[in-house]
Amino acid sequence: MRFLVDNQLPPSLARWLRDRGHDAEHVFESGLHLLDDRALWARALASDRIVVSKDEDFLYLTNQPADAGRFLWVRLGNCRNDALIAAFSSSFDTIVAAFDSGQSVVELV
């Protein structure tokens, strides 16, 4: 899978995804951190990436008619990076299966 990790989440999450064999980039690594949500969404669509973010605005972008974008909505409260990675680690197989089954929005809570 291909992921684009938004700026509210740490670059270490993109590294964790890459370590598991996925194509993941963080907006800071790609110089995309200054883009607004719509421009970032368009970039993700153009490169067939799943947006990973805490930003609810992407939920609204995902629900536009005829939109093919995908969104991993991280709904965890503020937490340390190790707790974030632990939450991803324990739920990641379910997340991948949900996207593989065609879901466009998956929540990590």
C-alpha cells in the first residue's frame, strides 16, 4: 500500500510503514507540509496514496461524489510516539484488510 502521512503525525510513522514494506512518505519529507488539505488530497489521489491524518477535513473530502480517495483517520488522542506506533502495530492487519476490501475510510481509535 501507498501512504501519505499528514503533518499532525510524526515522520517515524512513515518510517514504521516503510519498515513493513509499504510505500510511505511524510509531508515533511516530501516538502508538502505547507499545502492545504485540498491540495494534499489532490496529491494523494494523483499518486494513489492513502492519506493518514488526524484531520477530520479529509473525511469530508473522501465523501465527495465520485471521489476515489482513501483516508486512514487516526482518532487517537494526543499520545507519545511509542503509543501511536503500538496502536498501529496492534491494528494494522485489520486496517490493511479494510482497505483491501474496498473501504475508503478506516478509523484507528
